[in-house]
Amino acid sequence: MPMNIDRQLRERMAHDTAVFPISFFEDEFLVLPTRSIPLHWHPEYEFVTASSGVLEVQVGQALQRLEAGDSLLINGNVLHAMRQIEGERPDAMPNIVFSGTLIAPEGSAIHDRYIRPIAASDDLPFVLFKHGAGWHDAVNDALAEVYRQLRDAGACHEMAVQRQLSSIFEAIFRHLEELPRTGTTRVQLAVQVRLQQMLTFIRAHYAESITLADIAAAASVSKSEANRCFNAYMNCTPIDALIQYRLETARRLLGDSTRTIREISEACGFNSESYFSRRYRRVYGCTPGQGRS
């Protein structure tokens, strides 16, 4: 079953869903040298907007190109990743992750009629809003106002955000029948769930000595099926994904911790400091020592 992961990779959401169920993020690429956010998922909706460069967003196995001014709605519990593919400077890429209960509580007439049909559409994993494309402009303008309100956090901004999101979902509902659909088979859904289970295992046990067999067992599949799942969605092996997550975790610790490089290496599951340094330099273009300065 789909599970929630934490914010360094969009893991546990940093909001209290009983108070104001939305999180706003901006300028993430400034601290990500690869200008990419790896595959992740969460039960909430997500809107992401390209500000100045060109983004490539992977949703499931589909790739969507976002040019400056374009936005994308990603449905809940859908695997997705993002990277900047054009632009000299890191794109600000404002984005929000939010629960449909921000618009109306579950069980209410509004939620049942206007929110749940979108969440329940397996063939609608995303909706692309192109700038200069009719009613899409109204959605992009409303999103820009949501970002501004959350950035400024002025008086009554919560009500303004709720109002704008309500108008966006009203627009989506009014055009629901004309939106492009993506056929998702039961096999594809099963592969996605298996991948989520294996990624969850990696993120829970990356510091331990784990094998391909251990990762495959997390989803009750064979090693060859585990390889197939990762190659289909991430174009890598499960072990490659494990090493990449260890490196991402090490990079965060290098910036936030006073521990030695050896201690960080061991804490991230690397048995050899020299091997850790080689892999780190290959991905980030500098040594771990240079990466913490």
C-alpha cells in the first residue's frame, strides 16, 4: 500500500493537517547541486510551477515538460520526480503539497462532489496547465496568488489560499471530462506499489548492511522482479537506488553535523570511507570534505 515518506525526499509532511494542511516550498534547487528531486510520493496533492527555466517532471512513467509559466497538478499517492533541464540559474520552482480537506472536510457535500472524484481517478495522475492556454491561465494566476500569500503570510492569508484553491478545483471540475487521461493498468499499479514498498524499506534500513534479496523481500518479489521495477521507474538497479539515498543522506549530514567524515560514512551504511568518498565525488563533483565547507 502507498506510504508517506519525509521531506528531504518529501517524507513526512511538515504541517498539522488539523490546523492548515498545506506546505509551501521554494528555491529547493539552490541547495541541490544536481537540480533534481528524486522519486517520491505522498497522499496529498501537489502543485509545481516552472518559474524561469524548463523542468522535467516524471509522474509514474510519464515525462512532462514544464516551461516557464506552466504548472502541474500531481494527484495523491503517485510516484513523481523533478529536475531542471534548461536554465542557467536554479529555477525557484514554487510548489505546494496540500490535503483536499483544506478546501472541504471529508464526508462533506463539497468534498464528495468536487474533490474525491479527482483523487479517485486512477487515470488522472496529473493535470498539466500550460501558460497561454485558455482557462489554464486562470489556474496559473490563482496558483501565483497562492504562492504569494504563503510567502508573505499576511493577515487572513489562510482564507485567501483556501479561496484560490477552491477556484482552481472548481475550474478542474468544470473541465474534468475534457482532461487527457492516462491509461494505467493493474499491472502498472502493482509495480508502483511494489516500488513504494521497496523504497520505504531502503529509507528505513539504509544504514544497515542490506542486500538485493532484502530489498526484494520488502515487496515479496524475486530479485529479478525488483530489478525490473526499479529499471521501469528509476532507470537504475535497487542497489544503485540504495547507494544514491545513502549519498543524499550523507550530504545532508555533512552540512548539519559536526561528526567526522568517517562517522558519517558509517552512519550512512558505507563500510569503507574511501569508497564513500569516491562515490560522493562521482555524484557531486567534490570530496565529502569539500562538500561540508
